[in-house]
Amino acid sequence: MKKSKENHKSSFEKRKQQTTSLAKYSGLAFQMIAIILLVLFGGFQLDKYLENEFPLFTIIGAFGGVVLSLYFALKDLLKK
């Protein structure tokens, strides 16, 4: 009987840890998407304001957003 309770606790702790990991990585994904979209939108608005024919700042914003989001994601992952 004691073993059954220990197995139940163990499986409960595993599920809790999996749920916590899922929430952590889901939040990280949404953070990355938000950073990329914000920087991309800023580049698009700058191109529109400067009336550029070639979307230089939009392209820079896309790559810059990816680099920034990876930086913050790695910083967050290595912290824990």
C-alpha cells in the first residue's frame, strides 16, 4: 500500500514538472514571436515614413528581431 502512494506521488510530481516545463517553453515562444513582430513592425513603419522603394529597414528588422529574440531566449534558458 505504501508503494502505491509513493508511485502516485512520483507520477504526480512528473506531471507537475512536465506542465511547468510546457508553460515555460510556451511563454518563451510567445516572447520570441512578440519581439520579432515588434522589431519587424518598426522597420516597416520606418520604411513607410522614409518612403523607401526597397524595404531595407523591414529586412533589417526581421533579422534583428530574430537575433534579439534568440539572445533573450538563450539568456533566459541559461539563467535557470
